[in-house]
Amino acid sequence: MSTRKSETEVNAIIAATRAWVDKAVIGLNLCPFAKAVQVKNQVRYVVSAAQTAQALRADLMVELRRLSAADPDLVDTTLLIHPDVLGDFLEYNRFLATADALLEDLALGGQIQIASFHPRYQFADAASDDIDNYTNRSPYPILHLLREASIDRAVAAFPDAALIYDRNIATLRQIGHQGWRDLGLSDPD
């Protein structure tokens, strides 16, 4: 079951997500590859009206096919924002197996991968209030659909791609929870 959001609601959700991308992902350089596609307007922001995991799976299928078929110069990556389903992080985390299985069902494994972001993201070895979790915390649950070819090009151009995770953790530990709040982003803890 899906409940359509008003254009105003959809625009507000996209605006909050764009602010997070601009202030945290790009502003803190959590992803050194994000700025180029954001500046070139190659990021597709989609708000799912899904109320169930099954409806989200259907929306994900549409967006995977759409990204696969799109000209990469026009749409390089997609953020599938789903504010009304999988708000519980453990349910969201379990859904990622469904998302990965869908990639294989559509024969898109090796072409597209799915990165995960959630307001309550928590690494397995971290406490829920650990600032390290904020590397993957977003204003809404998001499935980030990325082209493998774009990732390969970005990694080739970035000499220390393997160090990104450690650098992100160091950045977040340096700014702490107050620094995150100072960005004007929500702090769920």
C-alpha cells in the first residue's frame, strides 16, 4: 500500500536530503566522489510513497531499471528515499538482503550496487550513540543506487580510496555530536 505525499511534502523531504548531502556528505568530505555528480545534477532524488517492504521492493525495482537504462551523463546515481517504511534500523538492515537479491534477479549485480543510509544507522561493533555511526546517518532511510563503473572510475582517480572509512571516522570524532548539530542537521540521539 502506498500513500501519495503532497508535492510540498516530497519537496521538503528532498530538500532535507539535499542539505544532508551538501553539508555532511560533501561538506565533511565523507564521500570525495559525491561533489562532482551533485554539482552536475546527476543525482536522481526519488521519494517512495511505500508503506510496506513489499511496496518498497517494487519501487526499488523501478529505480534499478531506470538507473540502468539512463544515460550516465544525465543520471549517474539515485537516492531512493523511503520515509514511511523501514524506520526501524534492524528491519531496514534485514531488507538490504532483499535489495541485493533484487539486483541479482534483475541481472544488475556487477553493474549497480546499493549503499545504505538510515537515521539510526549503527555499525555492528558500535554503541547506538557512537559518532562513528554518523558516517551513514541520513535524515530518512535511503537506498543509494550506484553504478559500478562510476565507482571504479572514482576509486581509480582517488589514490587512497581504502582510507576513506578511517578518515571519515576521524572527521566525525573530531567534530563530535555538537559539530554535527552545528551543521544544522538533525541528531537523533
